[in-house]
Amino acid sequence: MMNFFLLSLNYSPELTGIGKYNGEMCPELVNRSINVSAIVAPPYYPEWQVKSGFSPYTFTTESIDGVKVIRCPLFVPKQVTTLKRIVHLISFAATSSIALLSQVFKRPGVIMLVQPTLFCAPFALLFAKLTGAKSVMHIQDYEVDALFGLGMMGDGVVSRIAKSIERFLMRRFDAISTISYSMIENAKAKGVDPDCIIHFPNWSDIDFVTPQTDGDQLKAEWGFTANDKIILYAGNIGNKQGLEIVLDAAKHFASQHNIKFVFVGAGAYVDTLKANAESLALDNVFFKPLQPWARVPEMLALADIHLVVQKKGAADAVLPSKLTNILSAGGHAIVTAEAHTELGQIVAKYPGIYDCVEPENTAAFINGLTHLLSRDLSSHSTVARQFAEQFLDKQQIIDKFVADIKVLVNSDKH
């Protein structure tokens, strides 16, 4: 039986993003007769606060759905700044290295590091060297590209050094996997051998998230009427999204009392966004907490329009995971992405899958909403649902990944 080690900041019971995907992937690998150990942090995302019942200060080990989960201490800042985020990432790299060292005699077949965080890469590579394991870096976010592409740290000498280190480390893994074709092209541009790249996209549970779900009960619970048009943003509420544009749109539509803007989620920017909405006296903007997975299909179903909002420079460094479930639900969505990005290319190839508008362009965003609101939104998007059925099925994606990993393990590459 293959021993598979996952090294990642995020894991279940986190409800969104990388933690959710890791928490779904690992038990599926166990179901396919793979012995899985996950070296992770305590759950803290997207609230940036360690969940009740978990400690940021101690190592703990538990078994979850057949997966051995080793949780490592880490620093979680109360106020997220660039410097504190870097310290946060370094703290996990240090403590996870200790946890990895304790597993050095377990004869691993594969160690898979999820980026972020790149800070873990040196010890992951050393661990693979010491144990003979095949090393895989799975890129959910190009954190260096996101950091500098979003202007968080400028674009000078530090940027060039960071990108050089990233390229150096990536080329030393036996395989690089990532979630989109544009991110694959980015890996090639960073010098990765195309034969060493695995396409491992994010997925949806297409049998659970379907267009047939009724969201009326949850809509009523949240105090909305049957005639209200719900414009929904669900997921991480962080700085990289550029969500001020949604407040600008809410102000524009304030006189149309049946149009409601709903944020569902948590994150480092949520308090700022709430304060901004309050200062603008927007009574058509509502904030709700993250919903348990069991109610996500209802939440998706109550929305007339879904929002996938990002700043310029993020769309190919960070492919939004929330989009998979929107497509599976057959939702009508507005996505802020430039035409040359993968999100822009998808809408060009599959017209009607969602509406694409220029990022950080308030006028274009409002025009996109106006256009979509003028259409009949009572039935689901067949293009979106068909895309999900063809490309986003969880079982098919994980089956292919397992096949790719077995080929890697049986190869003589090192």
C-alpha cells in the first residue's frame, strides 16, 4: 500500500478553499487503498482565528476518515499585514518540518506539498531525498505572483529574488500539479519540464450541488421575500478580492428595493467591508456567516446572481475555488477577469457559462449586473451545469490524479 504524505497549511474542518479540498481529497485517497498522513495546521481560515477546540501552540495527532492528521503549531495574526502573513507562513514551515522529521522512517511513496506555502518547499525536498519519496508540489495559489502581482510588496529587487528562488525550488520537485491550464503555462514559463506537470483541477460534488435544490426555505430564514433578487458573494472576504466594487454597485441599485447584496463568509477584510457598508448607509447589503457544507446547495440556490470578484493580477495566480460549485449549481454569475486569463478564455470557449467583466472597473461591473438582471434568471444556466458535469466531477478528477501519481511512483525519475 502506498504511503502518501500531504503537507499543507489548510485542512478540514475549514469550510472554504484549500482546506475544504484537502479534507475531501485525503479520505478519497484512503478509499482508493492509499495510506494517507496529513501534516497541517489547526483550522483557522478564513476567519484568521483558530477554531474552538484546537490549539495553535501544540502538536496533536488524530484520525479523521481514515487519515492520520498531524496538526502543527503556527502563528495566526489577529490583524493580517504582509509582514505578519510572512511570519505566519514561516512559523508553519518550521513546525511542520519537525512533524515531517518524526515521520522519516515511515517509508513514504509520495510527499505532496500544497502551495501556499512555498516556505515549506526546502524541507519537503530534503524529506523526499532522505526517504526516497517522490515529491509533488501542488499549486493552488502562485503565492509569489499573487504577492507581487497585487502590488503588496512592489516590483523591484525583492520581487526578482523571490521569483528566482521560486523557480529554483519548483524545478527540483519530481512533479508539479496545478489546477488550471493557464497555471500550467505559468509553471512552464518558470522553467518546469512540461513532462513533469500534472493537471489536477478543483472539483465539485456534482451529485450534491445541483440545479434541482430549492433555496426558498433559507431565503425566508434570512428574511428575504420571494420577489427579492439576491446578488450573492460567498467565500473568503479578503483584500485580494477588491470587494469595494460590490458596495459601489449596491449604492447604485439602492433605489431598487428588491435587489439585495449578500456577503456570506469570513476573512481578514470582513470588518473593514462591514464598516464601509455602514458608512455608506447601505440598507441593501447583508452579511451572513459561512454556512455548513450541508446547506451550501440551498445557499447557492437562493441566489439570482453569483459574484466571483478579484483584483487585476490575481485571476491567473489564483483561480477562485468558489466557481466550481456555482457552475455545478447552474448559477448565473458575473466574474471579474481580463480576457487573456483562463477565466476569460473559458467564457470565450463556452459562451453563456458566466458573464465576464473587467476587474476593478465599477462602471463595467454595474453594467454587467444591469444586463444580467434584465434577463430571465428563473431557470438555471445549462451551459454552466453541463461544464460541471463534463469537467468538475470529483470522482473522475481524483481517479485521474491517483493514476498520475502511480505512474510517477513507478517511474525512475528523481
